[in-house]
Amino acid sequence: MSTIKDVAKKAGVGVGTVSRVINYSGAVSSTTRQRVEQIIEEMNFVPSQLARNFNRSKNFLVGLIVPDIAHPFFGEFIRHAENELYQRGYKALVCNTIQQSDREQVFLDMLRYREVDGIITGSHSLDIEAYLAVKAPLAALDRRLGAEIPVVHADHVKGGRLAAERLLRSGCKHIAQFTGDSLVTLPAYDRHTAFAEALNGTGVSLTSIPNQWNRFDFSYHLEQVKQTLDEYREIDGIFGVDLIACAALKAASQRGIAVPDQLKIVGYDGTCISAFTPKTITTVVQPIADLAAAAVSAVIDRIEKRPIGQNEITLDVYLREGETT
């Protein structure tokens, strides 16, 4: 059986460096960490403390991975998921990736070494292969990671259609929708396809504005909307997530554009911020609490080795009327 000294010798580093890599403590360069982790994998090395972890009962700890906890949707999802886990005897460990895929990988390694019992991921920094390599309890929010990993998402096709139909009823003729980046394919992006399809044949022009990958900050969205309104002055309807809808409302106010008389806005998500604006935002509501509960149930069923009824769970959405249409 390999020892920590064997790993250190083959990796060309000290025993202390290997220990820091294993325990995620102290400063280790990303290059050194990758080399040591590769040697650990090649030698099938399991440290003694971690070996004991394999033989003990559950830690009752579930990791929650999201791109940005400050984003209203992910913040609300975390709040509901943490509460659901607590009610079922588990604690939550939150990973906020903030565009950094190494954080996501660290959490997957923690799962591999049984430091957490399962993971619910709503992030998309890593390639699917990184998740498929983990033979442990996983559940995904809005990302299909393979036939064996349960995924939970809202009915985004219906959501996109509801948004388009609302803007059409408002009489919009020139609409802009703010879409996700095409770098990854997510069920959530189905709303944009459905939105565009609902406008086909209506005589309404559609401009699609892609967001930068993993950008969720309000200042970015505000500048994005301002540029769009400056470039496409004929736009009379905007569709995007609640955060973008808030940015559109602010940008319109700064330019003296009357909402909803001159510009109609429909959001997506139904987060609390849609009611905090000077005008409440008409928005497509995702059932965030139910999404969190379904994801928690899916991962706990896998942890406790119970049969899973279906691996893809789709929950209903609805349009909530506000003052922006």
C-alpha cells in the first residue's frame, strides 16, 4: 500500500506539501496541487484519516454548489435547500464558485474523500466529465450531467412561451431578450428558444443579446441594457431574468423612457427583488422552494440508497402580473 512519503517522492515535493493538498490547508500552487492530485490518483493513495472516513457512518453534510450566492435566484435556492436539509437531519456546506472552476473541483474532491455525503450542484464551471468521474451521490439544478444523475428544473419551455405571449398582448413590435451564454447547454436556456418560437410569424422583430458566461452582477447587466437601448432605439419590449428586468427598469428611468407606456418589461425567476422595484415587475415565477425540496430529496434518496422514481423532474411555472406590462 502506498504511503504519503511515496506520493511525495514521486511528485517531487515534501511530505508537508502532500499533507496540505490532502487537507486543503496552507498555500499550494495550482500547478503543484494538480501534480500531487494526479499522483494520488495514479497510486490509488488513501490517507489514513480519510480511510477511516470511508468506514464510518455518514457525516450528514451535503454540499451546495452555486455560481454566485449574491444572485437573487441562487440566494433563494440556497436558503430553501439549507432549510430543507436541516429539517431532514442534514447540514449544508455552501460553495460559491464565482467563475472559479477550482472551487467546484475542490468540492467534488471532498465528496470523493467522503468529507460530504452528497452534492447538489447548480453551477456549470466544470465539464460534465468531472462530475461523471465521481461515483457518489449527486443531484443537479438545471443541468443534465448524465442519465444516472438526477436533475431538477422548471418548465422553461412554458416559461418562455408565457413571457412572449405577455409581451405580444401588450402590443410590442420590437423585442429584445437577454440570453445565457452558449458555452454550455442548460434546460434553463430552453426558455429563450421557446420565446423566439412564440414570436415566429407574428411580425414582431426579436433581438437576442447574449450574456457573458457566468456574469451575474447588477452593474454588468445595467451597462448591457443601456448599450442595447442606445443601439436599438426602436425596442419596446424586454425579456430577461429578474436582475436584468430590474436593470432595464433603472436604465429606462435614467433615459426618461416611460414603463410600461413606451417600454414593456417581463422578468424571469419570480425572486423577491421583482417586488422591491419602484414598479413591481411582471415576471415568470419559478417554484424555487419546490425546486430546492426536489433537489434535496433526490440527493438524500441517493445517499440513503433509496430507489429514485425519475431522474428528471420538471416543475410548473406561472406568470405573475406586475406594473411593467
